[in-house]
Amino acid sequence: MAKSSKQYEIKIQNIVVSTSLEHDIPLIKLAETLPNTEYNPEQFPGLVMRIKDPKTSALIFSSGKVVCTGAKSLKKVKESIDKIIKNLAKIKIRIKIKPKIIVQNMVASGTIKMDLNLNALAMKLPNTEYEPEQFPGLVYKLKDTRATFLLFSNGKIVCTGTRSEKKLREAVAKLVVILRKMKNKKAI
């Protein structure tokens, strides 16, 4: 769902969550039973489960810890966790708890509806990285938030690091205020 204001549009592209199913998981048995899994313990201790709908992936560890990525809403995250629990039932693992979902990161993209002079921003804004020969975007870590932005000259943005939609919107709104002030002062 795209959130929009007159000054920006932002849409969540990916939510990374972690949870615990509070049950040991026999990963070899799970990998042998389900076609949508990959398990190579010599390379990585977790099993990868790909879920078609909603299109997500989960890392499942033998301890019952799960990291799920790819969902674009918390509703889709919950659907994915429910599908994991249903898949575990196929190998006679019954999850009796309702797993507590902890958002680790949200990635969103959108526009702040203004052209940006990235060279000027790199000089005037603190906490920036800009290497135009390597990558066309400026990295800006917004002070007092967990948010890190990729800013492009056409006003397109990517935001990462927030853990809720509210914090995401607050960070984007704060970014827009900072950039508008700089534009009004003709600093950028």
C-alpha cells in the first residue's frame, strides 16, 4: 500500500522479520519432505523455504528460529508464518503457540517529488556517502532515526532501517523537511 502526501510517495517493498516457533525443527526431514526447500548444512546452518503466495522466503533453523523476508505488508508476513506452520504439520510438527513477530527492517521506495543536486547535498549534509563514479545515489543516514536513505537526483528514494510503517513515514517526512529547507535557502 503506497502512502502518499503532497510532498512524497512511499511504498514498502520488503519487510524482514524474525520469530521463534519455540519448537526444535528436524531440518533434514523437512528438506526431504517439502519440494520448496533448500538445505545444505555444510554451507549454512539454516534451511531455506520458498513460499509462492505470498512470495516470501524464510530461513528456518533447527532451534525453531525463523527469519522471513520478501513480504510487502505485515498481513503478508503473518500469512507466510502461517504457511510455514502448515508445512511443519506435514512432518508432524505441531506449533501450539502464536509466534511473536519482530520486525528487523523495512525497505521502502518512492519519490520526494523534487530534483536533487547530489553533489551539493554531499557537501552540505552530514552523514552522507556519495561516489558517483561507483553508484548514482547518495547514501544519507538520518540523524536520530534508524533510517538510511538512498537519494537520487530525480527525487527517487529508497529507505531502509526502520522497523514500523509509522517510523518509516516519520523518517521520510523528516527528510522532506530537511531537503525543502535546504532548497528554500538555495543551498542545494
